[in-house]
Amino acid sequence: MTRNLALVSTAAILSLLGTHASAQQVVLPNFAGPYVGATIGFATHHVDINNRLAGEFKDNETAFTGGGYLGYNWNLGCFLLGIETDFNYLNTSPTGVDIETGPTSLTETTNYNSRLDWFGTLRGRAGYLVMDNWMLYGTGGLAYAKVDHTLTDNCVGCGNSIFNLGPFSQSNKSTKTGWTAGGGTEYLFAPHWLLRAETLYVDLGSETRTYVVVTPAATGRLVAEWDDQFWVGRFGVTYAFGNQ
């Protein structure tokens, strides 16, 4: 009889301990599966122009950016791997200015303008679930953007010689590619819904352009190298289709 009571008591204690352990176990939300979202924020575009005859010119401009994204996550316990693509509006136009006065007292003003109309990325993501509804992640991959490089000069050559080849303007539009890296955090505030804060650095690399002005009097030639980078800071709202 005493042995049976001991066995029953032991079983009850083990049962209670098991129930308590289960109650203390953290059940992580399922971040896995497809998702879509939208972002708003700001970007600071930096342009560095190297005119091989006149020197180096720099400028920065900050503007609003907004867009959408979609992706897919794979949960690996407390870790996460994913892939994401986004497309964003961005209208920045930093301008470098060179002003020179020549021997004929004419003032030559050269403007180097780099305009961004939009950008997109294709990135991998690696995250860590700090809490059951809070994740930190790093991200990086391919970046691309629509860039318009425009050089204008009011009197080519008049700033450093007796020649004045007249006004000149040339615009070159292209879709440039580069790389991006950054990181952020996501917070699950309701089933299927997440808030996001993210920072990205985008480097579109260098582009070299040759500008030629031909007149009956003379021919002018200028080579300039354009280097574009920008920072993005933004907030987003995500809808995750997986079972949360």
C-alpha cells in the first residue's frame, strides 16, 4: 500500500513538473513563408564627380522615398534565412558646380547633375529571433537604379583660355547596377502583421563619360567620372501569409 502511494505521488509530481516545463517553453512564431509589404522613409544621395581637367566636385541631397517589397523566409529554429526584392520611388538631384573666370573676363559655369528617379534591390536576409515576436536581421545583395547624369556649360573653354566654344549640355540616362548592404528589425504586433525598421547603403559604382564640343573655331573635350552612393532609412508594414 505504501509502495503504491509512493508510485502515485511520484507520477503526480512528474506530471506537474512536465506541465510547468511546457508552460515555460517559448513557442516562436512562424516567420516562414511568403510576405508582402510597403515602406516609407528618406534617402541621402551623394555624388562625387572627378573632372580630369578641373578637379573634384561633391554634393548631397536628401529626399523622400517609398515603395513596396515581397519575399520569402525559411525558419531554422531561432534563425531565419530569406530572400527579398523591392522597388522604390526616389527623386534626388545633387549638383556639383565649377566656376572659373578666364583671361577674357568671361565666367564659365559648369554644372554636374546626377538625378535618381527610382531604385530596386534583390537581397538575401539572415535573421535571429531575439524574442518570440522580435527579430534582428542583416541583408545584402544586388542594387539597381535609374540614373541621369547631365553636364551643362555656359561657355566651354572661356574659363581657362581665350576660346569660347559656346554653351553645351549633354544628358546620359542609364540603369546602373551595384551592391547594397544593411540591416533592420521586425516586430510581430498582430497575427500575420509586422512592423519593420531598416537601413540600407547602396553603391552604384563609377561611370566615366567623355564630352566633346565641336565648333568651326575649335574642338573641346572633357572627361568626367561619376560616382553615386546613397543611404536609405525607412519604416515598413509587412503582411506575412504563413501561419502565425
